[in-house]
Amino acid sequence: MREDWKALHAIGVMGGTFDPIHNGHLFAAEAVRQGFGLDVVIFIPAARPPHKNASEVSDPETRYVMVELATADNPYFVVSRIELDRPGPSHTVDTIAALKENTGPDTDIYFITGADAMQDLYKWKDHDTLLLLCKIVAVARPGYSLKVTESLRSHLGDALWARIYPFEVPALAISSSEIRERVRTGKSIKYLVPPTVEHYIRKVGLYVK
Ligand code: ATP
Ligand code: MG
């Protein structure tokens, strides 16, 4: 990943467990990139997601490889090892703060997350600081986004709430859980993940049990 982001105007950050990365993630990132005029979207696989049990998650390097494979054909997508190479739990606020050190004072960072994950934003570590460091794009299927973010307003107050941008993407019900379950039960995952990711899942025998 390039180290110098100083000349860039706006950077998107898509964090996730990516176990595996799927077309829902990729389409949302591409739609937000275009909608917000972002120079790049950085995909950041979480090493140890604070809210998930480590034994239930595929190893970080395996998830990282799938993110590299999935993003290779998009010149605007890059992958960062920042959370993989840092010890301890992966908190978004620490990641964005570290990224900020490599960006210019005028570079805007947009953290992209699903509206589902946003419901718990007020429980995230130092969420107030996070919202000062970056803006958040809450992606959701049409009609769903506003309902979710409105419920956060009372927790955050108007100034911070104004830094959250609801963004509608066409209904994408794809989830990593669904893909793992489909592999386990012998169902097709073609068209839910990029072909390179599907081939890798089959090659290393992920999610079969
Ligand atoms: P799991 O089913 O294991 O929870 P997931 O599909 O939610 O996996 P994550 O890696 O947990 O994938 O998600 C990373 C980010 O992508 C989160 O912000 C999540 O809200 C968002 N996201 C997940 N699925 C979609 C989708 N289909 N469309 C848009 N955003 C999504
Ligand atoms: Mg999830």
C-alpha cells in the first residue's frame, strides 16, 4: 500500500472482518467512491475484531489474501495491513488516527460501514473522537438508512450526527455469514463473491465445516 496520502483530497476506508469479502462489500465501496468523489478506498481487514470470537473467524492472513484477490481489478481499491500488523484488538478509532498521520490536513477520510453496524456506533471505542477524525458513510438498502441513523441522533448530539452520511445502495442482502453457510451446505456462491475469491475458498477448503 502506498504510504503517502498527503496529496489526496478524499479517502474512503472500508473496515471489516471480510470472512470472506463479498460483492456486497465491493459494490458498496464502489458506489460510495463514485458518490463521494473519493480518490481511493482502502480496505482494512480487521485482525481481531473486538466484537467477534477469535476461534470463529478465519485466520487474518487468509482473509487478507481474499481481500487482495477481490480488489485487484479495481484501480481505486487498495488494501492495508495496518490492523494485521498492529498488536491488540482492532479498534476503528486507532486505525483512523494512524491513517491521519499519513494524510494532509485537508484530506477528508470517509469511513464506510453498513447501517446495521452503525446502530451500535455509540458503543464503539472513543466514538466521539472517531467522528471528529473522519466522516462516516452509513450504507443501507433504500428506505432503511435514515431510520437507523435517526435513532443514533440522541446518543451523539447534532454536531456529531451531522458527520454521518446515510447512503443508499440497491438491496444487497449478501453477508459473509450467508456465504459461509452456503459453502458448508454445498450451495453455490457463484455471483456472490468474485470468481478469484470463490476459487481461493475452494482451493484451501474454507468453510466446509
Ligand atoms: P458477517 O455476516 O460475518 O457479519 P458481513 O457480511 O457483515 O459478515 P463484515 O466483514 O462483518 O461482513 O462487514 C464489513 C462491513 O461491510 C460492515 O460495515 C458491514 O456493515 C458492511 N457490509 C456487510 N455486508 C454488506 C452488504 N451486503 N452491503 C453493504 N455493506 C455491507
Ligand atoms: Mg457483519
